[in-house]
Amino acid sequence: MKKAYLLLTVLSAALLISCSNIQVEIPSSGSVQEQEAPKDNSETDNENSENDENDNIQEGKSEDPTSLIDLSLNPNELGEMMILMYHGIGDTESDWQRTPENFRKDLEYMYENKYQMISLNDYAKGEIKTKAGYTPIILTFDDGRQNNFNYIEENGQLVIDPDCAVGILEEFKNKYSDFDVTASFFLGTNPFGQKEYVNEKINFLVDNGYDIGNHTYSHEKLEMLGSDDIQAEIGSVNNIINTYVPDYKIETLALPHGSNPKDEYLDYMLEGSYEGKEYKNIAVLDVGWRPAYSPFDTMNDFKSLYRVTASEIKVDNCGMYDYFKQFEAGSRERFISDGNSNVVTIPKRHEEYLNKEMTGEKIINIY
Ligand SMILES: [Zn+2]
């Protein structure tokens, strides 16, 4: 069984090599990171429900949650999932831009094929709240372009442009009440253009369940910079965003050009301070070109997370629909949730890849 998994890994490595424009480094396998053990959210529904008539509190409380997992759905919480890399949403489709129609097509596809959006922050903390039988998927937007979040005037009122990324995401939120719509926006200076509305936009995102990540101040390759500059590049963006949303914690970083700092400065990518304020990143995103590992997989490296280009052109078999197809065909194993974020259910054949530092106090359910 291990061989089968290794073969998969080798095949995916081969696939990776067949992609052009490779900018990712294959992370050293088994580099287990020190992660904070996920907090135990073990409040159950039973504890929350105040039932006047039924004092039989013990009932259900001692019930083994693993007995409620539906194994016929083939849950596999060591399968892969995609962290999609979007940039612009606009009239012409290009390498770094998706049309509104195509973005709607992507979302429709996800909805029809049992993908549910989760936040990158939840992924990085191993808090997967996806419904049983569904596969999590993460949407990321780099560069903070105006077409990600644009306000327009309509009949004298300010409204969200229905064809910008946020407009389309909100459309789907309203269209499908059972679709967990969210995305992470990676911002630098001048987020989303329209300087006069920055405060409104940032607050809208935070209030409506979206996440904000850091894409550095000047979008320079971090490999060119020393420790002071790296800290300024990262820390200044957090400080700017926090002037609009003081309590919001920015914990994720998308590397401009997928460029890592030199080895000796790598720590500053994760932790540092600028103008007296500290920052800490729990997830760092690369540029491409394959699905990410499960957060519970020892192969995963939160310092260098793979993304998949959300495009159908010039992606040489490494675009989002190529991987959707592979997931559908079963030639790649997708993460299939067991429906309980406090239980990690995995097929026996993957047992040795389970990262117990990440699962922490969660219940492990192997079948
Ligand atoms: Zn960028």
C-alpha cells in the first residue's frame, strides 16, 4: 500500500516536471513543522442544546463520534485538495485573468461536483468543517486588483460591481444557501484601487467571512532582500490593513513571484516585526502547479504550499480542470471530509503519513 502511495507521489512529481514555468521547489519530504496543536472544539450539539424536558444528559455525550461517520462516502482526510490561484477577473481571458463568465463556470462546477470552499486559515489550522462526502477547495486572489473588488454607482447608490470577484462570490452565496462561499485576498499597497473605499472594502471582507492575506508591500522577489527589508515588506502591509480592521489577524502570505527568501532569512518570512508590531505567518503560498496535500499529511509543508493556476490556458495539464478531471477519475485521491472537524478519518493504507502534531487532540479514525 505504501508503494501505491509512493507511486502516486512519484507520478505527481513527474507530472509536476512536465509542467512548464515551474517555480516551485519540491519541499523536502517529511519536514514536519512545529505547529500549534489545534484547539479542542469539543463542544457537542448535545452540550449546546438546552433541553428542558430531557434531563438525560448522559445520553449521546458518551457516544463515540466515529460511529457516526458514514464510511460509505469513502472519507479520506489525507487526500489532496486544491488551493486555487486567481488573479484578475475581467473582460478578456488571459494567463492571469479569468472572465466573469468563466469564474461563474468554475463556481458552478465546484457546486455540482461536491467541492466546498474553506478558508486558508482553517486549512492551516487543520480545522476542516466541510460536509461529509465533500472536498474542500481554497480560493486565493493575488495582487488586490480593482476587478477583485470594485464599487460602482447605480442609481446614485454605491453597489458592488456584479462582475468583480466579490460580486460573483456574493451572487453564489445568495444563489446556493448550502454553498460555503469564501476566499482569501492577498493584498499589498493600494488594495483594490479606489482609495476612497479601502476602509469599506476591507471591513466588508472581514465582516462577510472572507480572509485577507499578505502579498508584501512592493511585490519584490524576497530572494533579493535581507532581513530588514523582508520584515518591512511583510510587516508594513499587516500594519496598514490593521488600521482598517484592528482586531483582524493576518497569518498568511502569498510569495510574490513565488520567490522564497534566501535560506538564512527564511525565518523572517514566518515571523518578524516592523515598527514595533509583530507578525507571524502560519501558511505561505507558492505560485503553482499541483494540488496541496492534506494539512494532516506529513508530506505537507506549510512554509511552501502548492497552488493550482485557476486557468484553462497555457497551463500544460496543470490547470484546475486537469486536476478536477483527475480527482473525478480517481487517478488522484481527493480529500473527502468525514463531516466532523474533531475527527480525522483516513483509509488504513495512508496511516503512516498521518501527522499527529497536526491532528493534536482530534480523534483519529482509521478504517
Ligand atoms: Zn502577485
